[in-house]
Amino acid sequence: MAANNRLCIQPIGLQPLQGRSVTLVRTQPAYLDFIHAAYSDDAFMDLYRLGQSRTLSKKALKQRIEQEAQTLPQSQKRLEWVILETQQTQPIGLASLADYQATHGRAELLVGIVDSAQAHRRSALEATLLVMDFAFNLAQLHKLLSFVYDYNHYAQRNTLHLGFRQEGFLVDHINTRKGLVSLYQNALLRREFVEHPRLARLSKRLLGRDITRIRQPTAHPLAKHDLNLLSQRLRIPSEAER
């Protein structure tokens, strides 16, 4: 294969996920202050990821983000994005595919908006659709999981509205500073995703495309940083070495 096009591919998780009103970008040092503030916000984390430590220093968080930036997303157990308002490019929340299990083709979906005002509910829904699109169309997952805390009734209703099925109710499942918390365990299979008419209608209205129509990933030229990262991982010689 010619040297100038053998890397004209797109490892999943490097490019932003583009919607109409929000854009999801992989966590990076440029958003360190926002991410650290979000992780330290009890009201936000009680809904987003209750069990995560909130004592991580900004220095330690910066080191973690920089380390993750040097690793291809495919080789990680977790992929997290910052949710940006497309027009203002201001961060408003976080989204993640956590506990990625390649063998089983599954991961856990998390989406959270720091300001939970009514004005941002559309943004949260659009961000959720973007992650679902990524999970089934790009990452080619078989199953998405969503664990909802028993006190978050609004999130549970919305999760079921998006096609997830409640697979179980885990009583007193995690021990937190709030005490023992029970979880709704919800799941969405790939075959259910592609056959869900509400998801088709919602995505066409909010994203301008039907995410339930399964498509293959499109190849794009890599940014210089990502090209270097992929070259190192594949041990491809540099121009000077060739």
C-alpha cells in the first residue's frame, strides 16, 4: 500500500461526535478546569457517577487525561467525552462509555449535564443519541447498559423512553456516602436499537439523520497527533526512517 495513504483510516473515538446543538470531544487537558469542577460537584456526580472518588487532585487528573490522550481509545476500558454547546463551544457536561468489555461487545452508557436546567434537557438527549450512534455504528457494540440510581426517577423514565429494557433491580447494590443505594439495570441490544421507531424519529428530528440505520465507519485522514499515536502503536517507521 502506498506510504501516503496507508494510514488514511479513522480509529474510533478520536474524532468529535457532531450533533446540531452539541459536539462531543474526547477529554483533553484544554478542558481540565471544567472536568475537575464537574468531578468535584456533588450534585452532578450523585447523578452521573456516584461511586467515583471526588478527591482526585487537579494535577493527578491532568496526568490521567494526558496519559489517556497517548492511548488509542480501542485499548481502554473507558472513553469519556466533554459535551460542548456547538455555537458557543462551551462545556456543559460529560458523556462516557464505561466498563468496555471487548469480548462481550458491551459497555455502560453515562451522560450528565452539569446545569440540569430545563434549557439543557435537549442537549442531554442529543448527546445521548450521539453516544448511542457511536456505540452501535462505530464501536459495533452488541449491547449497551445503563445503571440508574433508584432516586433518579426522571433518568429512569427517559432511559426506558429511549428503548432500554429494565433487566433488573439491584437492591442495596453500592455503598456510598449517601448510604446503600439500589440500581435499576437497563439494557439495549443492537437488534432492538435498529428496530426502534422512536429512536429513528428522535434522531432524525434532533440530529438530522436516522441513527438506527446501521452504517459502516467512514475513513478520514488522521490529525497529526493521532497519526503519530497510531504510527507508534503499529510500529510504522517515520519518514526519516523510510
